[in-house]
Amino acid sequence: MEPYRVISNSSGSILITRARLESFEGEYAVSRCLAVSLCLEGSGRFLRSTDLGRLEGTFTPGRFGLALPRARGSGFTPRADMLGLRVGIPEMAALGLDLTEESFAAAATMLRSDPLVSAVMRAIWLEAELHGSSSLFFEHGVAVILRRLAEFQDARPHGQLAKPLAGPRLARILELIESQIGRDLNISDLAVEARQDVRTFTRAFRAATGLAPYAYLTTRRMEKAKQLLLTERSVTEIAMATGYANPSKFAAAFRRLNDCSPREWRLRNR
């Protein structure tokens, strides 16, 4: 994959980018555009502090975040492969959209996973690679995404929502998972570390990261496995190093998340 590529419409008012971003900490650049970032590969903690408040969570494949125009903020992002969509607010009228910055305030307050946004952003990128940004599908797809994001302002929570694990407790749990990637981690042990019962911990962890603890652990194991697959270590050694005593179970988990076997992934990426 190219480390960075940008495709724009003729006026430059709508951009879609694909980039392999290194981890970052500091002040975020101020943009005049609405910015949507979709994680394709990689995972890690994310923080953005702005006038809207503190947005904290974990980027994993399929999750996206949104930044409003002219928003000043600071924080950090993980190393990840991302799709980015940038759209100027005035240009939305050309797409037939009667939307303002305020339409997206709710969507900008948390990281989210949404199958529609994820699927359409991927489709727009593929279309733009083949036909540029001049096709009707390109503009239609952008409009679909923006309408979807605006719908979040009307969402109302149903039932009691779990309070997300945050701050030092979340950091401690994530650090523990990273340090124990190759071992048999027990959710009850993580709950004890968080000073919660298993049910409360599971709900709080999911609210913070978008994934249940075991699903998050599996995702991190697969990211570690990809790093090791770029070395000369055997698949069996990599399975052991990422917590799988059985190489076939490791291969099955890898295929489930990546749509290919470890050996196929190695051939494509080495």
C-alpha cells in the first residue's frame, strides 16, 4: 500500500485520502473542513481534547471519528492505516444537503462503529481509485455518509448505558493486555485489576473501546502477529508468541479477522 495518497474533486473541496499514519502526540492541525477518519488496520488508544470536551477511546478496524471545522485541540493517535474524508461545509449545498456544523456535533463527541459509514467510505475509495472523483457515485456516497453522520444528533439512548472505563484505570488495563499478549489472559483477572466485577468491567470496557475484552485481546494479538509475520519466524512460533498453543486455532482466528491465512498475508506483505 502507498504510504499516502489523496484524491480530490476538481475544486479541491472534497478530499478522500488513504494513509499509513505513525503514532502522534501533540496539537492537532486546524482544518476548515469536516473530517472523518476510518480505521482500516491497526489499533490503539485515541484522545482529542477540544472545546467540545474530551473524546477518548480506542481505534480498531471499522471504527471512525469525526472532527469539526476550526476545532482546536490536542491529544494522541495510534499508528494505523486510515481512510480520511474531508468536506467543506459550504460545499455541502452543492451536494443538495441542508446541513451545518451543528448537525454533526453529536457525531463528533465519541468514536463510533457504523456498518453503513464503513462500507460507503471503502466503496468511495475504490471508486475514486478506478474513476477519480468525477463519478456520480463519488458525490452520492459522500452525501450518504454526511446524512448518516447528521442522524446521530437525533439518537436517544435506550436503557441504562455503561459508564466507559477511562483515565488511569483504562490505561492500566490496556497496558496489562499489551504486556500479556502471549499469555492466557483471564477476564476475571482484568476485572480485578480494574476493581470491578466481571459483568460491570465487560460493559465498561466495551463502552470505552467498542469491543468486549476478549475481542479486543484477539485484535491486538492479530496486530502483533502481523508484525512477526514480517520477520523470518515460523507461523507456529508466531502462534505461540501471540497466546495460541494450537497453530490451527491461531490460523482460524487470523483468517476470521483478515480474510486470509497467516501465510497468505505474509506473501502479500513481505
